[in-house]
Amino acid sequence: MSKPKHLGVTPPISTNAPSEEEEALSTDLLNTLKDEGVFEGEDERKNREVVLGKIDKLVKEVVYQVALKNKLPESLARECGGKIFTYGSYRLGVHGAGADIDTLCVVPSHVKREDFFEYMTALLKERSEVTELTAVPDAYVPVIKLQFSGVDIDMIVGVLQQPTIPDDLELLDDKILRSIDELSVRSVNGSRVTDEILRLVPNVSTFRLALRCIKLWAKRRAIYSNSVGFFGGVAWAMAVARICQLYPNQSASTIVARFFHIFLRWNWPMPIVLKPIDEGSGQFGVWNPKFNQSDRNHKMPIITPAYPSMCATHNVSQSTKQVIYVEIKRGVQIIDKIMKRELPWKHLFEKDEYFRQYKFYLQVNVSSRGDEEHHRLHGFVESRLRFYVASLETSGQFVLIHPCTKSFEHEFACKSDEEAQRIRAGFLPAEPSTPAPEGEAAPGSGAEATVPDAANGQDASSAEAGDPATGSDSDKGKIHTSTFYLGLHLIKRERSATGERRMDLSLPTQDFIRRIKDSDVWKGDDEMAISIRFLRQEQLPDEVFAGMSRERLRTSSSTRQDKKKSKKRSTQGADDAAASEAPAKKAKLAAAPVPSTSGFAADAGSKQASDEAAGRNMVTSAEGGSSATANGSTKPATSVVSIPAPVPPMAKSGGIKLKLLGS
């Protein structure tokens, strides 16, 4: 008797069909997702199809023009073909309104990758419907980013070792990988993986509805970003697909419920795999923790099903793993109530309150003069933040470092050298002259995370490139800025006799700055700048809260500590005295100078005085380095503005020590 066939590496946990109640919950889920606007409209769908048709023609035109350049007869050049494939959320059928389309352009062997980028970029520039065109040929997977008739496109290229690309070409056959280079393998595998996922789920419609739910939840809870160390779209898709394999006949509501329960108890680093890993011919390495040390280091491995199998979650750090676990645990508590009809689905999709979670944050600011250059710098810095997080994790100062999945973009039209230099140094106006589409927040003010300037080995209170004391006409004009945040959960330590706590973050910060400046993306200190600053939660800019309360969330542990302190005070008979001292203590803390490595701080009570002080110190050169950074924007009365000033002498450890007062 033959064994029953099943999808996945293990038999299903249950083959039961859904109950009427589970079906009804799935219908409620569908209606909730519609209310949340995750589905695109008919007009948008048709526009996407038209855009993809035009891109397909452009790919064939590129192949034709390169063939003529290589002296092929015109009749043969027209037969060389070329074809596009989609991958990611669009190919999986779970894309939402306004989502981008990941597009793979497959070309024959006579089209070199350099030729494709040159000819395709030239053709796109000629089209009036194309905007925001940025080519990044030296990325891990070379890409052309653009907007075509309002549709965002990420275009990559795969060069196959065959003379023609027919319209009926399929990519699932491993034979197409023969003799192609590693970059083409990375490109082609994007489409191969998504097609394989769809082939390995028992019910595609159920999978898609459940995945839409998990994607919306992950985005709302700010754990949807492969680049900064969380799961990306493909990783979430494979995780949902595995649950579908374990419950092949169930409805979407049950798949979602089991998703949270199973992954809350998942024995990481046991990998998630959808089928046995294919070793292939050995031409390409596959994920194998038995032989590869780097594979053994993966915290939450989810392995792609197409050869060569790779880990889609290699960016996950110990910190982001903890954040994901906390969010899944929250999801379990909510989904249990949803399945009992005690809560509606919308509670699962409540937005996170990232900027209310932590007492301290690191703020990373980067700026560029050129639009295209800044797009590249932004993407590069975002992709390297995970290395900064990993380095900070080894410092022994933090329970976890939580990267924000959202960055804040601005474009400023500077009217003077001084204004340009202030922005480059991190002094962003409260209201940008020309806000960029993706963000609205300007960086807040506060103490800086200081490092020696990685460019010249000098001491600096920020990593601002160049000397703010000097300026030229070239400084005027537009400046593009991006701001990233890292939430910090500090390990509790005993305070010193003076009530101060000191941390030295200079070495990991210096290493991160050097990593950015040593790349080909960095165009020099005259064109680009970077600064990293330490902020208390109350010093964050208003814009990051998006109208929400600024009050910091109280954790259960802090609540218990407050109760213990209150009980201790009552036993000492000092309740009234403590209550009377609390307002004075709070006022004293608000009036105290901000802990600053720049050696100078000012009260925020007088904005005019702060601005004047900032203007005076803006052009003050540090001894052997550049000036510190801060923000001159208006803040609530309880916040404090840090004012830049000459930098203190370098510490013996090779960097400036970051002083935390009253922490």
C-alpha cells in the first residue's frame, strides 16, 4: 500500500475541514482586509498590466539594440527575444494598492549586464511616463528603480547562457542555471522561489488570504523589513505556506490562528523548509549549517525552496528575534479572543507604538546634495544598519536594539551656506521646505552618540562630513536627508556616586561610519554627511508620533518596580514627602542640561536663546575635529535642546564617552 502524498517535509498535523464558524471567521477576515484597503482597485490593476506590457517591449528592444551593436544581422537580432517575469508579492497575488512590482528581465547571453543597464536606462529616460529613475548596478542584486505611469518598479536582470529567449520560457527547470554567473542566479531565483511557493501550498486562495492577513499584521507591528533585520515578504510567505502544508484543508482564519501558536513555540534555529533541500549538482552552494559556520549563525532560518536553497532571514539579529517573538506572543493573545468572537479582527492590526516603547534612541542622519546619489546612500545605509545593531549587541550595554522599519525623508531648499551647513550637521528645520513623499518627521534634538571622525581619525561629536566652519557657494541648493532610528533597551546598572552612568559607544559607531564612508556609494564629505546622536524619548521630534500621545508606555516590570517603591515609602512613613518632592524633581530634571558629549547644553525654555547659541556654536571648530550636531526645532516645554560646541578631548579608549545623566 502506497503512502499518502502530502506537501512539505512532514505529514499534516490535521486534515480536518473547517467548521461553519471557522468559515464565518474567514469571511469576517476578508471583509476586514477590504476595509483596511489592502486590495487594489480595478483601474489600478489594469494600469499595472499595461505598464508590464510596455516594459516587456522595452526589454525586447534592449536585446535588439545590443544585438545590432554586436554586429548580428537585423533578422537574427529581432529573433533574440527577451522576457519579463514578476516575483514577490505581485507574483504571489497578495500585493496591495500602491505596492511596487518586482520585475525580472531575462535576456540572452550576448547582452551583458552592463549593456542592459546602459541601454535600458537610456530608453527609460526617453519616456515621459517614467519618473524617479535610479540605477544601482553595484547592489547585491543590481537593480533599476523607477516609477512608470505611477507604478513603482524594481527591475533586475538575469542573463541566461542561451542565444535566444522565447516567449514560452519557464524558469523552474534547474537547467537554466547552467554556466550563469552568481548575480544572475540571485536575480532568477526571485521568480523561481515565488513560483515554487505557489506550487507547494495545497490551496492557493486560502494561502493568499492568510498571507494578506499576516503581511498587514507584520507591517502594522513594524516587523516587516528584511533590510533592517526582520522578515521580508518572501520569508513571511514561506512561514504561512508551511502552516498551510500542516493544515491543508483548513480555512484562512484557522491558518492565521495556528500560525501564531506554532511559531510562538517554534524551536529556533530549527529551519522552516517547504520541501527537502536539493543539493543539486554542486555548482552552487546551498544552505547547510553542518558545513557552513555562517549558516549555523542564523537565528531564525527560513529556507527558500528553489535550488540553490538560501536562507531568506540571514539578516535577523538577536535583538530583532526578540522583537518578533514579543509580537507573535501578542498575536496569540489577540487571535485567541478573535477565534472566540471576543474581539474583532481589526484589533490584530493595531499600529505599533515604537516611539513610545523605549527611554533612549539612537538617531542616524544622512544627507546628500544629489537626488540620485541620495537614493543610493539611503538604501546603502538602511542595508548596513543591521551591522551597527550587531556591533552594539556585543557591547554588553543593551538588552536589545530595536531598529525602526520606517525612515523619515526630507528635501530642503537651502538659501544660504549657513543653512546648508546646519542641515548637513543634523540641524533639521521643524518644517522642511519641500517634504519628500515617504516621511514627514524631522530629527529631534538631544545628546549625540559620539565617535572619532572615521574619515580622518579626528575627534568629533557627530559623524558629520566636512567642517561646518567652512562653506562655499556649492553648499547652497537642495539637500536630501534621511533619518533612521534605533530603540535602545539598556541593561540596568548601578549608578555612580554622582548619579551618572557612562557608556562608550564610540568603537561600534566608528566602525559603522567607516563602513559607510569606505563604500563606493560615498561621494566624499563635500557631497554627503552622516551623524549619529543619542536621544531621550522626550527629545524625539513631534512628527514621529504622527498625532499619537508622546507619553512613554509603561511596561509590566516598571509598574511592579513602581509598586515596590511605593510600598517601601509607605513603610517608612514618607508617602506625603515623596509626593511633594516628585514635581520638584521632575522640574529639576526638565531644567537640567542634557547629557552631551559636545561639552555644552542649554535649557529649551527660551527658543530664541537656544537658536542664538546654536548659531554661535555652529561655526566653532572642534579641536582636531568637526562640530557636534543638534536640532533647533521648537520642542515641548519639558524637552531640552542640545547645543553644539567644541568637542572634549578624546578618551583613552579611542573615542568620546557618552554620558547618561539620571538614567
